Amino acid sequence: MNTRETIGGYLETMGVRHEWSPLLSQFHVCLTVDEGETVRLVVDWNRRYLWIHASGLATAPQRGKLPVLEHLLTENWGRVLPKLAWDRRDGEIRASVAVPCSEGPPTFEQFRQALTDFGKAVAEIRAALPGVLQKARTFSGQSEERIVEAADLRNLGRDLVKLAETHEILPMYVREDLLERLIVACGGPRRQVLLVGESGTGKNALVHAMAQRVAEKTKRMQDAGLTERRIYEVVPASLQSSVLYAHELENKIQLVAENCMEEQAILFIDQIHEATTAGSCSDKPDRSVASLLLPFLSRNEITVIGATDDAGLKHMRKAIPRFVDCFHVVEVPESDTGQTLMIVRDRIGTLETQEGGPAIEFSSGIEERLIELSNRFLRSRRQPGKALELLNEVVANQLEERPGEAVTQGDVDRAVCSLSGLRRELVDARVPLTRAEVEGALTEEVIGQPAAVSAVTDCILRYKAELTPDDRPVARLFLAGPTGSGKTQLAKGLARFLFGAEDALIRYDMSEFAGAEGFAKLCGTRGFGGEPGRLVQDVAVRPFAVVLFDEIEKAHPSVFNALLQVLGEGRMTDETGRTGSFLNTVLVMTSNIGSHLYSRNPLGFAAEPRRRVDAAEIETEMAQRFPREFIGRISDIVCFQPLDQTTVRQIAGREIDALSRRAGLANRNIGLVASEEVIDHVVRTGYDRANGARGMQRAVEQFVTTAVAELVAEHPYIRDACVELSVSDERVVASRRD
């Protein structure tokens, strides 16, 4: 029996009125549902599904488009009728349901249940539709009002010409050749301009200067026909703001374009590469802000100035090539020293003579010092932006700390320290920094590793003497040694010494990035909905930091390839196109690689001290685990040696001393005195050959801290006292010394 005969038999058995259409090869069914209501349905099939359709449930007016209607329908009946939709072409509401039949016609019970449920749902929809349509009309009207308001150019961004007219944008020195190219492009036949340059090169300043000339109605602006234009500064996020549904973005971009044409306005879109993903959604990844603007740009109906960097341009070419083709590209290179000096002098002159605010006096040589220190320490940015950024920091500090006094070169040094967190000795070349000072500070952090401390000290002194490469991170250290020998502790101490705080350490446990997904977590995911990588995000928040890759050998091999760019060029572009600079960071990689070398005993005596290992042996081991290009980009391989008994006891004593500096004891002026037996007990319980001193802090917490806590809890008024620590019955006991 074929499918037609089977379904016809089912309908006969159910007593349902039906008619076979040989032309369309389908059954027309008249089904009676609850309360005697009749619905008309169509049943047809293909090789995979038997379909039940209901058309003409109602006709929704096309005027206003009622885009929310589909959402309201599926919200109430989508689970029962997954193919429920409103056809915008003819305004008709239709519904369908599918019954799988790839292995033959459905059973009678399956067919009866599907037909009955479908008929009841259709009847419900038909009864409820008047209310749904009214709700959709109301919501659509509110949506239209909201989008019209959001598309108003005055709500979308800043009117730069108006700000220039009211002197809220100050006159500034800009490179006239670049400004002329911008003016010519905006007044030419292809009116889209893309300013491409790294952060700080002055892309925004060029547009602001153009707005200044428009406000002044200069002869050059009159000749270019730009005196009546307005320039609105927006970002891609503002173009998609107030949008709740995909169709609303289309409506908003249409209205924005119409407003630009009506007002002869120029849109200046900063970070325009973000427009290639802004507004797109999972079911319409191609409906981004950029793709919606594309038709207006290709027809030259509106004028757009975009700003991006090289990585952003590359991202746009890959995402929407035709969007980039609409623009005339103007490269904005970094200003040279002479140009930067002119720009800084112009800004200082404005600050010295400004009206409506405190005039600021600057001592001689400030311009050169700003350029010198910004070149050295703000290496991730470009001139003139970084010199002006440093100037702004100097002025802010001066107004807050020493208002009315002249700005000196020392104030510039302090501003660099404020921006970076670097200690004064590393910023001011006139302040000496000796090897003994550095080694002393690091030895307080890591005991018993003089060779490792000396190697890291070398890196710091090279940085102080300005002998590190300008195009690479400050240092790229590979710390190798047994577990618990102080590698991570040295990284923490390095962060405290350089930047004055342990939170200047960005730490990654590389075991988190061991799987294939590890690369995506660290470096981001590409394509629609791509997530930015943690590495670029973290260094953007903290550009001056020690970046620690703990147990680097556990990372997925693809991570090593990704880090080649960081180690070699001091920058990284993640999978989403975002670029992060590592030029002001110290990269530290720790590893237990080669740990087996330390346990080799050439004579075989267990009591003999463990052998020392040098950098050459570690590099041989590294060659078996890491790409040679990766090893070649490391500046220093630092070897940590196993801890001897004397060192372990010193570490135990240091941990107990650290306990005495905690608030609960320091605020009460309570000192601790530990006996040799206490030190032995902590060493015995907190140190083992396999894990080194890693368990020392836990042992101090478990035995010493607990003993002191018991004493303080029992005697809450104890003050200005000395507490002795001793061992009794394998327990540490704390008692007050009389």
C-alpha cells in the first residue's frame, strides 16, 4: 500500500471529510475540532516528512510591517507549530507541522494525534489573532518611535563643528599635508575616506582640525564646498544602540543615511573595523552595520570618514572586502621628532594662555623631556599621541598636587612613574641604581638562588641603561628548575621591584591551555561571535606588567606558535583582529623541564648533594619539547638549583617573619620568636624532595599560625608583647614571654 492509500485510509477511519487533489498531489481536509469549529488543512508528503499545512489563518496588514508579529506568534505557539510564520510578501499567516516518514508512512495513532493537535492549535491561533495583531501594532509603533529618535544624528554622536564653534575643541597644530589630503578626498567624487594609522598618530586630530576649519569657514573649505557640512563623531556601538531586533538595525541605518543626506552631514566613525561585526546576530551574520552601510557608500549617497589601524584594515578586508573598496585610504604615519616637537609646543602654548581655566607655566626643556620619556616608556603607542598623553598626565598631577607652580622635568618623570608604576630609579637616568640594590631586593623574595637572582638583575640593569631592544619586550626569561625552588616567587618579586605591586603580575597557569581549546582561550576565536583572547585583553588593561606563563611546557603546541609574535615583535594580533602590545612587559616562562637532570648522581650515593645544572643542559632538553624558533626568541635561560638544608631553614624562618607582619599581630605590636625546634618542625612537615618548598606556607599556616591564633583569641587584650614559639608533643605552642 502506498502513502496516498495509507493516509486516505486513516482519514476514512477518522471520519474526516477530505478530498484528493491529483493536480497538486495532496489531500484537502476539513477537520472539526472542539466546540464544533472547523479548520481547513492540507496534507502532503515527501521522502522524509509528512506535512500538515494551514494557510490563510489571517491576513495581517503590511503597513508598518509589524515585525514583532513573528515573535509574538512563536512565543505562544512555536513549540506546537515550529513552522509558524507571517509571510511579509502577502501579509498572510501560515502554519505547518512535520511528521517524520523516511522509514514509511506514520502509524495511524501518530497521524491522528498530529492532525488533532495541529487542528486545535490552529483554532486557538485563529481565535487569539485579533489580540495578537493589536499588540503587534502597538509594539511596532513604539519601536518605530524609538528607532527614529535613536537615528537622530544629534543623539548618535558629537557634532564636531558645533563644538569648534563654541570653542570646546581647541585649535591645534596638525600636519597640513595630511589635512589637505583629507579635505580633497571629502570634496572629491569618491567621498569616503579611511584614515589608517596606529594608535596615537593623530587620526582623530585631523578630523577635529577639519571641523575647526569648517567652523571658521576658511577659503579652503569654501573652495572644497564643505562650509555647510556638519561632522558627527560616532562609534560602531552607537550605530547599533537602542536596537532590540535585527530588522530594527536595518531601519535605523536607513534613517541615519537619510538624515545624513538631508543635513549634508559627514559621519566620522572611529574604530570603523568594529562595524563589520556590530549588529550582526547568529541567524543573520552578514547584516552588520558595515554591510548595511555598504549600499549607501557604493552609491556615494553619504560621506563617511573612518579611522582604524593596520590590523583593523586587514580584518575589514577579510570580513567585507567591498566595504573597504568604497574608501579612499589615507595613511597616517607616526610624526617625526620635528613634527612632534611642533605639536607639543603648540599644546603647551595653548595651556599657558588658555581662558576659562588656570594658566600653567612650563619650565624650559619640557617638550624634549616629554618626547624622550614617551618614546622610551610608552612604546606601544605612536607620536604625537603618546607625548600628548604624557603631557595630560603631567598637567593633571600638577593641578592636583602643586597648583600654581611651574612644571619641571622632574614632574615629567613623576608622571611616567604614575602612568607605568615603574620605580623612579628606572625612569630618571640621573638617579643611580646599583647591582647590590637590585640583588638585595630580589634575594628577599627568593632565597638560595644567587645565580638566578644575578641573571634577572642583569636584565633590570640593561633596562635601566636603555640597552634593551625597542621592538621587543623588556625581557624574555625562561626559568627552569625543580618544583618548589622559587621560580614563581621570583616572578612575583620582579613585579614588586619593577612596578611596586604584586598585582602587576599577569599570571597564566598553562595547564589550563593544554587542550586544543587552550589556543582559543588564550588567543581568541575567529569568525562571527568570535571571543577575544585573554592575553590581548589582559595586557590592554595592564600594559606595564610581568606576564608569567607558569609551567609553559603544559600548553598546547599551537600556543607556542602564537607566542612567537609576542616574543619576537612585542605584539600580538588575536583571532578577532585586536592587537595588544607587550613592549612594556617582562615575559617570564617557568618550567620543570630537565628536572630529572638534578637527580642524577654520577657516583650513586644517596647522601651526596644533588648535582647542579647549567643553561646549556636545559637548552638541550628544551630542544626536544619546543620549536627551535621559540627557543631562539628567549633572551635568558635561567637555571634554578635544588634547595639545600640551609636554604630550606631560611625559607621557613622567612615565612614565620611574614606572619608577624600581618594586621592581627602588627596592630597589637606583637613580635614572634621561634625556637630551632619550631623551624625543624616546619621544615620536616613543609618540605619534601619532590615538591621543594612549595608546602612551606601551608605548614606555617597549619601549625604556627593556628598556635598564635589560639593565644590571641584566648587573650584578646594582649598588646606590646613577645610571643615565643616552641614544640610540644609534635605541636607548635605559642606562649607569651614574661
